[in-house]
Amino acid sequence: MTTQGHASANLARFLKGVDFPAERARLLEQAKANGADQGVLEVLGKMPNRTYASMADVMEAYGATSVPTG
């Protein structure tokens, strides 16, 4: 499994305790509190700055953001 694949598999664990809907800043705050590694925090920080309605919404944006382009 790639580092990104491993990170996305653990995303729900890192975001445990987040109440949805949630802003990106809240996702980052909770991920830090739950011990997310730097790679996860970087991807969360690059996601669009908006309100996420659910964990599925976050996972979709996380996957789109973590896929290398070009």
C-alpha cells in the first residue's frame, strides 16, 4: 500500500470526533489532535476551503487532492 493509500485508510480514525458539517479548519484541528502524520495534514490543508457535509464528502475531496496531477 502506498503512503497516500495508507493515509486515506486512516483518515476516518484521524477525524474521529468531528461533527459534520465541518469546515476544513476544523478537520485539520481534529486530525492534529488525533495524531495525524504530516502527509495527511498536508493533503487536508490543500483541500478546498469549504464546509464538508459528511465523512464521505471529506474522503472524496481527500482522494481528489492527494492524486498527483500532470
